[in-house]
Amino acid sequence: MGAEHAVIVGASHAAAQLGASLRQGGWEGKISIVGEEALPPYHRPPLSKAYLAGEKHSDEMLIRPAAFYARSGIDLVLGTRVTALDRANKVLTLHDGGTIPYTRLALATGARVRKLALPGHDLDGVFYLRDLDDVNRIRSYVGPGKSAVIVGGGYIGLETAASMRKLGMKVTVLEALPRVLQRVTAPEVSAFYSRVHSEEGVNIVTEAAVESLEGKDSVKAVKLADGTLLDADLVVIGVGVMPATELAEAAGLAVDNGIVVDEFARTSDPDIVAAGDCTNHHNPIYDRRLRLESVQNATDQAKTAANTLCGKLEAYHTLPWFWSDQYDLKLQIAGLSQGYDRVVLRGSSQSGRSFAAFYFRDGHLLAVDAINRPKEFMMARRALAAGQGADPARLADDTLEIQQAFL
């Protein structure tokens, strides 16, 4: 196996786990991680939170210290972009014309931001928030009393708003839909987050259509379709991401809202696996194909991919879970709520800062959104993974121990 060379494209959460799991799984050949950024793989969730707020240094963001890769015999090829994948000859071409041969390949290319082609989108002070460089540039624009406008009321937008309020900025969040977090949560959860952000001094505008970004060299205002002008020293656009599948597509791999993989993380090429935000996989718990944007999925699917490359086929079978930190709120989500027909609340969403929303379809528990409710999260996560049910009436009774609600 000495001549074997596993190359991992993308220095992501999935890549960091894949490299480590390959060595743990007994891969004796060469391992290379090829990444576009200069840093080894780092944690992305804190970008919009602790790192933006200045509470973490870039060294603290690393998933594993650089010494780990050297110790494990993993080559880091950083600051390098792969421009072509030649599957027939098993060769990657790099942006500088260099090449890297492989025997087995792992694609961990992640996702890229969805961009808006608004008038004024290229002004100084207009940002997307996806990587460390983005946040470093944003940080040079922030400051007490300055005005920030955030386009997009999803998790990234709201987390960014919370961090900027911590820094003493005036913050407006613009959401095109009738409520924030509309695509991912129930109306009660959306209303809760709108209330808390308003209490913290954030101005939330829903059904907001952005017409243009105004300014000469740098952005000064955001103009809405109804003529409203909002002062802006900086604008952060957070309207979702798209899977980075260009390399896979150009190489003729099956792609459909992500690189299509089977339960063993194999692509349509038996010598190529893929893991993380860039993949579309079948989830046996929900019996449908999914593309997930989460650290949990990137990490767990990478373990499956590494096992496959090491010749150990173990099907990926994990319950999706997520989290979001805003102010003193820790939201923990277990499962997927899409398609729900009933929401059961435990605790009050209209006052205080702690409750849980349980999602059901046809009487079956689908998911939970637990805000400052770690017990509810843990119990629901365990029940969902085991295919266990829950009693809606007992869930709603906050005087009962949460354990009594699960069947």
C-alpha cells in the first residue's frame, strides 16, 4: 500500500476529519490535503460569532494544530486551487499549472456563498461572510456607533447581527420573506428571535426588497424598493450558500444539488469519495436525499468516507443536528422539521429566553428546536436516532420531567 496516495480536495471540516480518520483506519500510503486558504482547516461556526466579536484569535480557530498533520504524515498543500480533475489518468491540475497524482480521491469542497448582483454590490464595505479573510476585512469596518445593514435573516445573518450589537453597532437586518428563519423554523420560533433581537436593539425589517447599495467608493446606504434609505457603514450579505460542485461536474461525476454519493460516501467514480456540505446523500432516518450544511454532517460523513477508502464499508446512518449561538441563547436542533404538520411548545416563546419547539408529522416526532434547553435537545436527539416516539401532551407540560414525555 506504500504507493497509495489519498488526496483530499478542500481544507474543510470534512477534510480535517478525513485525514485523521484515514490514519486511524490504517491507511499507510501518502495523504495530502489541498486547500485554497493559507491556514490549515479551521472551525467555521465561530466566524460569525466569537471571531467576529474579537473573542477568539485565528490560532484558536484551528480544528487541529498544524503539528498534528506533520506528526500524522499528512501533507498540507495550502493556498492552492484545484482547477481540473482528470479521472482517467488520476491527476489533479492546480491553478499554477502544477499537478498532483492520486490513487484515491476525496472531495471535501464545501459550499460557496450565494451572491447578489445588486447595483453597488462591488462598493467597499460590502461583504459576504464565509471565510477567515472575509471576517478580517469586516472587522476593519466595525466599531461602536457605526451602522451595519445585514441582508438575510437566516442563522448567519442573525448571528452576525448579535455579534455586531455586542460591539456597540447600530444593526438592521433585512429579510425578503415575511419572517426571519422562515425556511427552517416554525412561526413561533421566528417570532421569538425577532422579539429577542428587537430587545437587544436590532431593527428587523421583513418583506424587504433591496433595490441598490448606495455610495461613491464605499457603501453609505441601502435603498429598498419602497424608497427607504438605510444608513450603512458596512453591509453583510448572508443569503445562503451553494454546493461547490464545479470540479466534480467538469469531471463528469453525478451532481444533483450536490455531488451525489451513496451510503458509503462513494461518488459515481469508485475511486472518488465525497463528504460534507458539497454532497447529496440518502438519509435512512428520513428516507430521502439530503444536502446538509452542518459540522456534524461534515465530520460524520468524513468518517464514513475514510472507512470506505480503507476498505471498510460502514453505511452512513446519523441523525442531523445543528446549533446557533446568539446573545445568551444557545439553540440546539435535532432532526429535520421540513414537512411538519404540528408544533408543540414546551415553555413560553413569548417571554423569557428558554423554550423548546417539537415538530410532528402524522403523530411522529420529526425534530426539536431547543433554546437554552439542553435536556430537551439530548432526549429528543436520542429518541429520534432510536425511532422512539413522544407524547405531545406531556411534552407541553413543563412541570413534568422531560424523560416522562418520551415513549
